[in-house]
Amino acid sequence: MPTGYIDKIRQNVILSKIPHENNLTINTHKQVQKRSKKFLRLNQDAPLKVSGSSFKYMPSSKLK
């Protein structure tokens, strides 16, 4: 599981909550959520589940 990808999602979720004038490619919260869920569907071994903006670590068996 590439941890860099998860960090990127986390970063995007944080960025979507604060106005950031230097970053013009801010992802909206919904886009981030959508992509996170899509990513989790593709990666059944992903150790976290996205619900709202909170990240919860869960066993992969619960994600299926």
C-alpha cells in the first residue's frame, strides 16, 4: 500500500477546508471523498476507510 497516496488524500482534505491563495488546484472535499472511496474500492487491502473527512484505520475485512 503506497503510503504517499494516503498522505496526499489527507493533505487534500486539509487543503479543502482552508482557503489557500497560492494553491489554485484545490480539490473540493467532495472530490477528495469521491477519489478516496474509488481508491479504496480498487485497493481492498487498504487499511483505512473514509467517512466524512475523518480517517479511521480498519481491518481490510471490514472494507469489503
